Amino acid sequence: MNIEWIDLSEAPCFITIYKTNITMNRQAKEHFEDVEFVRIGFSDDKSLVIAPVSADLLPVARLQKATLFPISVKKSYARISSTSLAKMIAEKLALDLHDEPIRLSCIFKKDLGLIAEEKGV
């Protein structure tokens, strides 16, 4: 008998954009457990990028305070709370947050951060 064991480390990475915040699932938040702040931007192909700001880069990053967003990391999720940020992201990515939150699949690239690529299921 062949058995395929379940491996949660291979579970998909998602973020969900609500009207008031961005929430990361357990797999996505693992890359942000040791940080207090993130930077958020958009790549050339309009992918959303969320980069952790490590403690050693924080003094330099504080000089650009408007580019830092606090992240709250809990046991099973992480959250970036900001209504204006969620609205700005929705406008940039042409997402409609009026009816329900938007779930995006993502991957983590060590040199960039979390990259939201496409709508998830």
C-alpha cells in the first residue's frame, strides 16, 4: 500500500484584502514572525509586494516613516490594518472590495518579500 502523507509546509500561501486590512494566512505569515513593520509596493507587472523590514534595517527605514506599515502577527495569521492602504491597493490592482474580500495567492521570494500573484480560490 502506498501512502501519500499530508505535508502542511506545502500548503498554499494567501493574503486576503478586506476594506480595512490585509490578512495573511498561516503559511504567508511565517515569513513575518520576527518583524514589526513591512513595506508595501507594486512590481512592474503590477504584482503586490509585501517586504518584511528586519530589525537591522529599521533605523534606516524609520527615516522614511511613511513607507512603513505595522504588522500584527498572531498564532494563525498576520494582519496589516489600514483602511487607506487597502483602498489604495484595491485601486491600483483594480479590485472591487465592496461586495466581499479579495483573496490572492502569493509566493515568498527571499530577496523581495511576499508577492501576490493572482486571485486565489
